Amino acid sequence: MESVSRLTYIGRPAVYEITVTNKGDAPARDTVLTDTVPAGLEFTSASDGGSFAGGLVTWRMGTLEPGASKKVTVTLKPLSAGTVKNVATAKAFCTEASADTTMPIKGVPAILLECVDDPDPIEVGGQVTYTIVVTNQGSADCTNIVIDCTLPNEQEYVSSDGPAKATASGKSVKFAPVATLAPKARLVYKVVVKGVKEGDVRFTTVLTADFITEPVQETESTHIY
């Protein structure tokens, strides 16, 4: 008996292929195959009439003639990262065989960057607050998150707030790195600026992180009159 799987990711279908072969010289009567669903995986479906109950997927294969094989599949959904071991067992009259396979399960971070101004428009001398939200929409930690903001010439820096200390220099506001952002968690930053000249301007936010190959950029327009 053989059981085959491959690397998969949290939330994505994991398909196991299980092949039962009668290598003997007599029919294997009343063959029953069971597959134990490992902890951290959720049953989705099974081919060839496989039924799920009590943590087991069961196939009733009847009689396998000498040299005959039958392949079935079971689809499971990973719920957490790690390495899982799946054990399948085939039993027939006067015989039994088992096979197991291990499968690594990984998660991936997925960052959403948003920036909103309030109020808009503002008069010259007035202040506007940019709220920057970083959300990890993925299934693994995002690490070493850095937010870097650039003000247009028509604005001046007033203040900032967030999960990390900010350093302001000229038209640049850079926040210190945040070590880790867990899946589904978010970071909120605020930058307050003053309008010093009329114009339809663009406030720019750039995000970098360990897993990002190209910086993520978001611009927010503000009208100053």
C-alpha cells in the first residue's frame, strides 16, 4: 500500500493519493481501507464512495484479485502550520498492511496597506491627519514591517503616533521597524501635517517587510486651498 502527499498551505486543499495492491497469489476478500485524518486537518471529500466518521475515512473495496490495485483520494484542509503524519490501513481476510506519509504545511503573510486623510479639503494653515493601516490578511507572521512617509512640498510635519517610534526629517517621516505582525492583526499609524501652500497634493506611504520583494506604495490625495 502507498500513500502520497505533497507540500501545501494553510486553507488550501491537501490531496492524498492512496493505492492498495494485492501482491499475494490469492484474492483479498472484504478489503477495507481506512485513513486517519490527522489533527490540524479537516475532512473535505473522498473519492470512490469513501465515508467519513469519527475521524476516519473508510472505503469498502470488496475483493482485490492477485496483482490488482485500486487508487483512491482524500482531500483535507490544513488549519495550522506544521508537519502532519497521515496513516492509512488496509485490512482484508487474513491480511493487513499500513502506510504513512508526512506533509509540511506552511502559511504565508499577505499585507494590505491603506491610507486615509481626514479632513479633506483643508485651508492653508489647517491640519490633516493621515491614518495608515497595515493588515496581515495571510496565514503566517509578517516580520520587520517598516512604514516610510513622504510629505509633498505643500505640507509640513506636525506630529505622529503609532506602534513604533517615528523620526521626522524634512519631508520624510519614518517609523522604526515592527518586529512581528500576526495573521489577521493590524497596525495603525497616524501622521498629522499642516498645509502651507495651496495645491492638490499627494501624501505617499511606502511599506517594506522581510517577505516583500518590492516595496508596497500607497498615495492619498488632499486638496489645500
